[in-house]
Amino acid sequence: MATRTAVSANPLGVERLLRPRSVAIVGAAPEPGSIGGNVLANLERFGYSGELHLVSRTRKEINGRACLASIDDLPLGVDAVVLVVPEAAILDAVAACIRRQVGAAIIFASGFAETGPEGLAKQDQLARMAREGGLILNGPNCVGVANYVDGIPLTFEPLSEPSAQQCGVGVIAQSGGMTTHLRLALRAKGVRVSYTVSTGNEAVTCAEDFLAYLVDDESTRVVTLFIEQFRRPRVFLELVRRASERKKPVVLMHPGRTQQGREAVVSHTGALAGSYAVMEAALQRESVILVSSLDELIDVSALAARWPLRPSGGLAILTGSGGFKAVALDSCEELSVELARFAPSTSESLKSMLPAFATVENPLDLTTATMSNPAIYGRAAQAVLDDPGVGALLMSVIPGALPGQMARFASLLPVLSQSSKPVVFAPFGDDAPLASELVDSLRAGEVPLFRSSDRALGALARLSGFGQAMRWPETVHAAGAAPVPPLKGNGPIPEYRAKNYLRAAGIPTPDGALVSSINAALEAAARIGYPVVLKAQAAALPHKTDAGGVIAGISDASTLAGEWERLHSNISRFNSSLELEGVLIEKQAPPGVEMIVGARRDPDWGPVLMVGLGGIWAEALQDVRLMSADAAEASIVGEIRKLKGAAVLVGWRGAAPLDIQSVATTLVTLGAILRCAPEVIEIEINPLRVYREGNGMLALDALMNTIAT
């Protein structure tokens, strides 16, 4: 597969696309609805104040503006050129842009990498030409960009929205359709949009380039991303860390969690999808709010646009339905949402305004008292928001008849609009009509309006960091690992060497020795004590059991002699040319629960850790947890407890809890090794036999893969 070229994540590079002082439309047209006509109409509608040049082979003027006959007639150094030309003419057009020292170009045309190998070859040629000519390219196969802050829409989508007057959401999507969807959905919710960027096939510029710009852009409060393929994951991680420093939320949807989803990504973008699980693990301790649906992407973006700082307290829910309390409790448990516990003073205040039969708890049913005294809405909401233990508020109440809705919520609206904590108004009734004055008042106060309490709860969970977007509370550092000497090699290393290395790092292994004769084996067995295990050792034999290279349960010297011969016969039948480095003889470990732990240096996202139950469970049930390689022990213990089979580890049916703390310590060590030792690219301990709490664990088998450095 040909390599796609790209410029570095340089915000100055894309500024000529997002804030051009001069623009040229190549293929301009007067016809409404045409691509060239829409680009021109958008610029005129938004009142673009920079230099605007039109290029048309067939027209002398359009809308009273003179047209040039070719790109070569443009003045030198135009900031941005919009190429409304067919795929067959793109290379010539780009060459002409380079001759005229154009800063950046947008290519709408399709027919490149998304079509297959031939299209990819054309795209690579286009990218090389642009790179060598110093031309920044957006696309191909994109719908362009729009700057709503300065009123510069370089897209063929018909736009009518005014420029954003305050901070808004910056949208970046590789898919043009998703760019449009997100813009329309956010605008429909009354959310300001600062920029929209469709990156398409990303021949030169990619999502990371535009993210670099928006992270530093003062008019962008939140960055919303729909990314099907990360071109430069390491750059992405650096940028989201920078966003965290600026307290700017990044909301991300990355399709491809399933095999079918990954195949769809490939067919749509012409790029291979990476591992979703590894990406998710790498982002766990970053400030990215990772969502799993388009609804969540829109909902969380809308909330974050109003409250970019995540709440520190729990969620409070005020409702007018006792039935909804049960629904909300179920949802909060499923979403891992922490419900606030009202302070005594808050409870007393609420009791004073509610009937005696009301139960003051969270979620709180305001009862029918609001029908005769609607001021309770505002008073109760204020009392709850004043509670220091409350970090966010959800109002799910009955809106009532249209004519009386404004009066019903007159006391509530000022409280919600002036809140410094996230608040959501989610009235019952699904799509039942709401008074236009009520909707207008909510939008004027920038109060998010949801018609689905489920969506509101899901968005609050993500924003609050209670769910999968939770930032790791602490990290460990490489200095915490036991020092180990550099590991020489290039490829798999045999088990005995892997265990020597891990033992030096502080990970317990069974007592044993590498031997090359039966006499040496008998001496070692006498020293370590029976029963023992024999394991054939060779770098070319990573899966010893398949070759009959593991024999366990050897109870005495006479049995050991016979099994020694059987092991070598097994290996000879499996591969007669295989030369063993020796045989590892070990003390057979006492029974325990088997787990699997590992660490891998992902080529895109860097080192990650993995833990799961051993045997068939990790593979058959996909019961593993992946984590960042610098996760702390407390965080790792929390992830272990999230395993589907975690009940086996914490004391199933009266059994003693297992020493999962020692498992977490082992994973911390593996993570430190990968961060300290660049020659180690993969470690797997399978099985890791775990004993009851306080008795530790033993690494029974280990695989390591290395690379020459």
C-alpha cells in the first residue's frame, strides 16, 4: 500500500485555509445550486471582505464580478483557491496553483484513494506535487471548510447561518456528510459553531492539522471530532494534552468498534482502521470525551459548549414523577453516574417547600405541589444548585398545557440560565409541543433543552467524567520500576530469558533452571523439590504446548528420566530441524486462579497494558481490559474489577478474595519496562497464577518480543 504523505500539525499552515485574506473560485458559476455557484453565493451571503477572484473558461463576468480565464491569470500569492473542477483536471489545476504561489487549495472532487489502488496512486501523486510545491491541500473528496467567526465559508453546501458572535464549537470530520450533520444538529440546538472542517481523503492536511489550530483558537470553546482514521495518533495525543492544559474539551467519535464498522471505514476513506480498543486505552487518561454514538457526540458537544469545565460533584435530578425516579436510578447505575447526596441544610430547605408526604432524596419527586405553586421549581432548583456536593442538575418535569408553560417555569428559567454548574431541562412528552416563548427563553439563557431524559443522562455522564471519559486520577513514573539491563535481540526470545528479565524487574516466577542434560535436570529437581515441570526452550518455539514441549506433574526422579526422553521425542516429531537452547525445569506451582497480563508497544498509540482471566475466558468472552501504560495501581485495580469475570477474583461463593493488588503491581512494572526499554515491544504473561489475598502471584509462562535498537 502506498504511503500517504502529510505536513506536520502546523496551525499556521491551515490558517490560510481558515482565514484567507484572498480567495479564488476556479470553476465559478452563476447558476443557483451548482457547486461553483454555491461557493460564490455563500461568500457573498456572508459578506466576505477579502479579495475575491473568479476563474471561468466560459464566462467574462458573474454577478457583476469580472472572471479570469485561467489560474495562471491569478495574482501571485492568493491565500486560498477553491477548485471546482473534475478529477481529471485536478493535477493540472494544482500545478497551476503552485506556479502562482497559491497558499492553499480545496479539492471537492472524488475519484481518488476512496476508489481503490489506482485512485490511491493518483492521490499520492497529487500529494507529492503539493508537498514539493509548498501548497497546502484540503481534500480531495471533501465539502470544504467554513469559518463562522470571520464569515468565510469555503464550501459548496448552501449556508445561511450568520457568523458566530461568541465562542462556539469547532467541528472537524473526515466525512463530508457527518460535517453537515453535526453543523445542522448543533445549530438546531441553538449551539454556536465557530468552524466546520471536512478533511475528506486527507492527501496533505489531516484532522490533526486543523485540531492544532482549533486548540489554540480563542473563538473555539469545544472541539468536536468525527474521525474514522487517525493519521498521526502520537500528534493527536500531544494536541489533546495541549487542549487539556487550556481547559478546552475535545469530544470524539471514532467509528470502527466492530469488525463490520472497521470494514465500512476502509471502504469509505480508503484507509485502514486501527484498533479501537487500543485507541480507547490510550485516551483513557487524556481529556478526550470519547462517545459511542452520533446522538452522544451532538449532546455532549452542546453541553460542553455551555460548560467546558467538568463538574466536580454528583448529579441531582428533580422530577415530577415518582415513576421516573426508578428509571433514573437504573440509568445512573448503568452509566456509572454518581448521584449527589444532599447536605442536611439542603434537605431541610426542600422539606420546607414540599408537602409532608414528600420524600426528600435524590432523585427528588417535587410532587403535585408544583401545580398550585409553580414557584417551587425555581426555589428547589436553586436550593439544590447551592449544595456544594451537587455538580450538575437535570430537570425532568411535566411541561403542562401550552398556554401556561411560561408561567409554570417563570421561577425556574432565571435559575437555570444563571447557573455556573451544568443544568439540563428535559421535559416529559417526547415531541409534544413546547411554547415557542419557553424554547426561546431557554436558548437565550443557553440552557440545553433535551426531549429525551435518556439522552440527557447519557450526555451528563460523559461530560461529568463519570463514565468512560473519566480521567485517570494519577500516573506512575518509570523511576518506580526495578532497574533491568538492556535486552539484546530482534524478535521473540525464549521463555527462560524472558523470565530472567522479568524476575530482575521484581516479578516472581517459579524456582527453576535451564538444563541441557538429564543429569543436570535431576540435580536441579533435587534442589528445587518435586513435583516439577519440563519446558522445551527455543526462540522459534513460542507455543510449546502445541509441540508437546511442556510436561507437568513429574513427581520423582525415575519419572523425570522417562519424561525427559518423551519431551525430546515430541519436539523431534514436531520439527526435526528445531534446535533447543535447553530445557527449563521448574518447581510446579500450587493451584490458583489463572489470569493473563500483557504490555504492548502499539505502533500508533504507544504502550498499553492488558489484563484478563486466563484459560479460554479472555479470548472466548473478549473479557480483557486495556489501559494506558502509565496507569497507577489504584486505577488498574479498578479496571480489574470491571472484568466480566471479576466475581471470581473478589471472593466467589465464599472463597477468599484473590491478590489482585499483586496483579496491578505486575502491570505497573510491565508498563514501566515498556516506557524504559525501547527494545521491548511486547510482553505477555500467560498464565499468571494468582493466590489468595496477601499471597501474591507467580508468572508461570512468559513471551517477550524485542526489536534491535
